[in-house]
Amino acid sequence: MVVALWSLKGGSGTTTAAAALAGVDVRIGNRRELVTGDKSRAQLACQRLAYATAHAVVANSTAAAAQLRREGVPAAKIRTIFNGVDCAAFAPARQPGRAVRRVVTVANLRPEKGHDTLISAAALVIGQRPDTEFLVVGGGPLDASLKREVELRGLGAQVQFLGERSDVPALLASSDLFVLPSRSEASPNGVLEAMATGLPVVASRVGGLPELIESGVNGLLVEPDRPAELAAAMLDLIGRPQVAAALGLAAREKAEQQYSFDRMVSGFEHLYLSELGRRAVASEHDHELAAS
């Protein structure tokens, strides 16, 4: 028996429609982001067709589920399975009370990620704490313009663009604070990985981020597009390393308890088997997964 799984980020959205024509037993869509501003009308039409021909659509956060409902996907089709992280791969290396000097962000260099806000906030932080270092991990269409902005502000010595990296766990472990000033988010893996590392997180109060970060408990939340507010939050934790360490510890505990990789896998397994069983095509040893 066959299950077809399609992700919004994984293609144009024609997979479930083709699977329907091919008579695939169970067709599951997967929504992992909120904004669709970079998609053409044709791509959005394919997306709607994919959702229409899917038996279920998985959202990776309650915010993504709400967005699906706003787009007209029936609530009965929507399942929420939160992202998971392999906490063992992001073992905490931060020493309690260590000075907060290295700030890291891991995200694609795209408008919705708010790197321009981070650069403006970094200038304010560096003005008061000149020894603070910012690591920007990731690539994307804004690479050149963001680097130019950093140079124009005279921040080239303190703000480093590392591009796409395969050693993210090590970079996180060597950092003291994780920042994500996004304008739109569903459930970013970068934040989950920072939490698993035991880093305190400063992030925007948008989308699914408040589901991950409870402000004052395992990180701090600020309003998007407010560099001064973002800088104040960073300076607060830079000036209070013990508080930063406590927030990081709470972040690690939440990742382990609520966002483990095993929990995510179990959620998908339950979904596949329940949908197969609903259509009376499930058997104990006969499940072929066709993913795209």
C-alpha cells in the first residue's frame, strides 16, 4: 500500500494531484511555512489543488494550522505535528554564567527572516558592547545587500557572514545567544536546534514562535521590525549572564520534553496508519512510503 507525502517547501504542489490520478491509497500534504509571497499564481493554484486532493494536511505549528484554515482548507483535514529535533546531536556546551559575547542566527537570507532588523540592532548593541560578535549562518538572495549594509555601517569586524554550513551544532555550541528577528515563521528548526543546545533565544513574537519561546521562561520575545527593542533584549541578556544561562537551560528542557525527534516520528507514523486504516488498506507489514 502507498502513502504519498508532499511538502509545501518540497515542490510545486502537483504531487498529491498526480498521486490522486494514480490511485495512491493515502495522500498527505505538509505545510511548514506561513508566507507565500514568493510564489507565483500558478504555484499557488497548484498548492490549492494539492490540498484539495490530499486526505490530510499536516501543519508543523498551530500557527500554520490557522493559516491553512484561513486559506480554506477544511479543519477536518488538518493535523498538527510539531517539528522535532535530535537533542543528542545538539548537546549543550554552555557553561553557566559564561559571558554573553557571541550572538548567532541561523536562517535563510530572505526578507521574512528580518536580517535587516538584526543588523540595525547589532549596531546598537556594538555601540554599548564593542566586544560582541555576531555570526550570520545561511545563504539566500539577500546575501550581497546585507553584506553591503554591514560594511556601510562599519560593522564588518563584528558581523560575520558564514554562508551555509554543515557544522551548525558546533557553531551553536560555541555561541552564547541565538536571535531570530523574523517577520513570519511557522516553526523554525533553527530555534529548535538552539533550544536543544541550551542557548537562550531572542525572537520575534510572530507566527509559531510564541509556541516555542515563552518570554521570560526559556527566552525573550520582541515585536518584529523594532531594532531598538531587539537590541534592548540582547543587551539585557548580555548584562545578565546568569539569567541567560537559566533561560538556556529551560529551553533545552522544553526541547527534550516537547519537541523530540522521536515524538515527531511517532506522530507521522500514527497519522499514516490511521489514514490507511480509515480506508481499510492497512496491514501490519505492508506499508510503502513514497515521499517527495
